[in-house]
Amino acid sequence: MPDRPMPAFPELDTQAYWDATKDKKLIYQQCSACNTVVFTPRAHCTGCGSDNLKTLQSKGEGTVYTFSVVRQNRQPAFAEMGAYSIAYIDLDEGFRMLSTVVGVKDPTTDIEVGMRVKVDFERQDSSEYLVPVFRPA
């Protein structure tokens, strides 16, 4: 995978998330006060404002909520990829994540809303962190 833009590390709220990717783990948070599922990682619950958040590991299984296919891109990090998808994935644990669906022959025809997918992790050329992507289940 070519180098994609990444956060500047160390990153206060998402560092644990990115560290987990090194072990091919997809993590999310859940509030201990109100049980709200929280993603992306942050310091406070989006439901009640509590800072009592626990970190859980996702099974990485979900469905495509919606997607788009980028056919032309002027961002140098993505230029060599050709057509690729940008997709919102609804994970079974109750959070929605922006990612991409890979492992299909043609993203313009082989991805569907409602399609079951499973997380995978791809290494960038020069980063120790892995990028979560999704493949058909």
C-alpha cells in the first residue's frame, strides 16, 4: 500500500487505537456510565460526557452502509491506486467506521450496500501502523 496521510504521532486520543493496529486489532470504546458505543476514540462519552470509557476489541465484522468509488484523484498518495472505494461500514458492535472495501475485482461493480465484510489490515510503505480495510466476508 502506498503511503497514505496519517495522523501526527504521538496522538493524544487515538494513540491506543493506532497501537492496536500493529497487532491487527480493531478497538472501540464503550461508556461505563450509559453504555454508549463510542468511535472514533476520544476522552469523553458522546452520549453523556462521562470520561469513564472502557476499550473493547471488535470482531471486525459488519455491513457496508454506503459507499462511493473514486475514479480520479489528485492526491499523490492515492494516484497509483486507480479506482478505489470509500465506504461507511456498520460494525456489528454498534459503531460506524469510514474505510475502504478491498479484495474485489472491480470496485465499481463488486461492492453493494448491505454486503457483509470483515476487517483486514494493510501496511503502508513507511509506517509502523497498519490501516484497517475491509474485505468481503
